[in-house]
Amino acid sequence: MLLGQDDNLLNLTSAHLNIGLRGIPVGTCRTSFVTPEKGVHYCGYPISELADFLPEDIVYLLFNKELPNPEQSKEFVSELQSRGEVPSEINSILSPLPKNGHPMDWLSIGIHSLGMMASNNDWKEDALDLIAKMPRLLGLIFRYREGRGENIPEDDLSLNLVERFTNTLDLDNVDRNAMNKILSTYLVLHMDHGGGNLSTFAGKAVASGHATVYSSMAGAMNALSGPLHGRANQSCFEFVKKIGTFDPDEVEDFVRGELAAKRPVFGFGHAVLRAEDPRATVQFALGEKLCPDDEYFKTIRTLREVAPRVLSENPKISNPNANVDIASGTLLNYVGLTKPEYYTTFFGWARVAGIGAQIIDERVVMRDGKGIPIYRPKYIAEEQSLRHLD
Ligand code: HAX
């Protein structure tokens, strides 16, 4: 069945309905694209070439569509520092929130609250301000949620984004340099992933009605919090912990057991990629340098050898290789960020950059600066809803 004159041009049929818009083109994206072999590219650069950059440089890239030179990089770091102050009123909002609430719900409330206190009602100003305030907000969320609301260090605005977070968190007995390195890489790898992933799409859709960047981003974070989307990284590390061995035969038995029980083998497979995700490759290389003898790292090293072979036996599985989530939890855990329920908040922190840049593109750049109109996809009336027309 064709759906009408305009739809005819796109060869749309009823098979395209009620499938979550999968594969249906709805727009263009200026910040990133994903290819089956090399994964995500930011402004044309394959992600594998960007992994070691400072997160601030990649924010600059996503906003300006070119990498900064050393002077621009320095200036941009200072610009974000000057935007970083978080109003102290946020403390009394976060402190009474339910401690057993999911950190992603805290993050959404935190961003929304910042919007009420700090929005300038300007797309770019708000997007950059929010990026600059995220490290402190996230650090405060960790502290209040864990009952560590006393003696929080001042936000040191002379530090970079990642350092401001670890300074606020102020954990004892951790290697702060290793934590900063893992978080920097994590942020760069997760900042953007095309225009149609659920959280990015949701954020841009909310912004299309001219809600503020803060409200749009809170909506995006709610979308990201679902177990089928961003929260998969939490499940993935919980899965790795459950395996409890790095012996290849035992790991293979475990993988086969999960498949027989119709449970996913977390950390493997992808909707678009048809090779190992380069973001996984980068994190494995980092792990080999930092923590080759860590118990969980040994497990994922074995899993990386065993699972693709076992998953390949099922021809339905389009990509049996490792995805981005396989190693990130293991690395975060190794540097002292041991609670998987927080892992999606790091994902959210990173995505604020990509979603913010895409919101600006859609609001003030595209269509010769006119911006994209309010989102309004078409839904076809079902017979039931037409019943009273006759
Ligand atoms: N374990 C078990 N079954 C898997 C699988 C895996 N790792 N990967 C694919 N399959 C199954 C699918 O569930 C699907 O089964 P049905 O036909 O019964 O529905 C079939 O193989 C075909 O799937 P596909 O076309 O290869 O892949 P999809 O686009 O449907 O799914 C997923 C992609 C990532 C959701 C899937 O590979 C999966 O569930 N992986 C495990 C969970 C996981 O690691 N999630 C994190 C994803 C990270 C990410 O995308 N970041 O952006």
C-alpha cells in the first residue's frame, strides 16, 4: 500500500509504519555519521583518530566543524571555565532527592533545575553553559546521592572539564590521573552518534517546539535512561561481573548458556556497525596499557575472543563483534568508579555536547539559518479511529 502522493516519491508503504522510524530518512546531520566498518565519524574524522584529544577540543569540533589550533584550544578551555559556575541553590534541590532514585533521573532533574536558574534563552549560550556546568552538576549528584553532601570541595574553575568532576567527587585511594584519562577518553568516544539515535532525536524534537536547551536536554536524558538505550552500559558491566571467570572454556559455556536462556550477550552486536566498534578497540588498547591484569579486564579479553565465534553460529545476528559497551564499565570500575548504576550518567554527560551541537544546527544554521520547523511526523488513522466518520 502506498501512502499518498508525497509518500509515493519515497516509495513508502505500510511496511514502513509502526517500526519506530527505523531507516526512514528525516533530515541531515552536520556533526557525525556512522559507517558499518569504521563506526562513528565526527565532522568527517573517524573516531579512532580522535580518542586521545582533550574533550574540550572535541566539543569545539562538534560546534565549529573543525578542530581547534593550539591557541583556539586554549581559548576554548578558558571560555568553558568562565561558563562553569553552578548556582549554589542546586545543592538544596539535589540534597533531598530519593537516594534510591536512578542517577539518570537525578541528572534529568539537575539539568532541568539549572535551566530554571541559568537559562539565557539563547541556543548557543545555553548549550555551551550547560556543557561547562555538567562536571560540577554530575559531581554533586554523585555526592548527594551517596550521602556525601558535607565538605564538598569548591569547584576549581581553573581545571579542565574532567578534572573539575574528579575534584568535586574527591574519592580517597584512587589514582586521579588514571581516572581522568579513562573519563576523558570515555567522553570523547561517546559525544555524538549521528542524528537519529533516540536521545538525540528526542532532544532535537523537544527543541523544535522552542523549549530551552536545558528542557530539551532533560528530555534527551530521559530518553537515554532506558535500558534499551543508554542504560545498556550499566547492564553490560553487570553482565561481565556475573561471568566470574576468564577461562575460555568456562566463558564459552557461559555465553552459550545465556543464548540458550534467550538472554542477550551484552557488549556484542550493533544495529549499524558490521565490524568491531572502533570505540571498543580504543578502550581495549587503553585497558591493555592500564590494567592488563585486572580480573574483569581478563574476562572481557576472553569474551572478545570467544563471543564473536559463538554468536557467528547464528546467521540472524548481523554483527557478532564487540560494541562500545563491552569495555567501558570495566575501565571505569578499575579506576574507582565502581557502581554500574552511574555509568549512563557519563554517557549523558558526553552526549550533552553532541546533542547541544545538533540542536544549534537545527535551530539556527539549517535552512539558511531559518532552522527546522516544529517536528510533526504524519500518523495514519486506523480503521477504529475512522469508525464515526460514515
Ligand atoms: N546477543 C544475543 N542475541 C543477539 C545479539 C547478542 N549480542 N545481537 C543480536 N542478537 C539477536 C537479536 O536480538 C535479533 O534477534 P530476533 O531476531 O530474535 O529479534 C537477531 O539477533 C538479529 O539482530 P541484529 O539485526 O543483528 O541486531 P539488532 O539491530 O536487532 O540489535 C543490538 C542490535 C545491539 C540491540 C543487539 O546486538 C543486542 O541486543 N546486543 C546485546 C546488548 C548490547 O550489547 N547492547 C549495547 C548496544 C550498544 C550500542 O548500540 N551503542 O550505540
